[in-house]
Amino acid sequence: MLAATRERILARVAEEGRKRDLYRVALEWWPPNPTPNVELFTYIGGETSSELLARCESHGRWVEWLGEGERAVSAAMGWR
């Protein structure tokens, strides 16, 4: 995906996040990270925050959950 396209999409997500609470889970691999990261992005009350949930192999052969990652996703999504 072109950087400009990605930025346009994320700007739209942030815009919608100012209107209502949004949650975005992303698996992305950006330098200098040695592996892809799984991150939870929250857009609440116009504020954006992120939490690193896991590191993983690019095709999901393994996942290393970090800290409270699984519980954080469950709590954010209202799952029990």
C-alpha cells in the first residue's frame, strides 16, 4: 500500500474516532522491528492511544503475547 493511501485511511479512522469510540487491531511490520507487531489502537473521545499486544511471525506460525495483551483486547471489546 502506498504511504499516501495508508495515511488517508488512518486520517479517516481518526476522524471517525472523534465521533464515536473505535478500536483497531493491526498486525504491521515496520523497521527497525525484527518481527511484526500486533497493536491495539483506541480512538476514544478524540484521543488516540496504542498498546503493543504481541510480536509474531509474519504468517502467524507463532505469537508471543506481551503482558496483559489478551485481557486488554477482551476488556476493550467488552468480551468476558
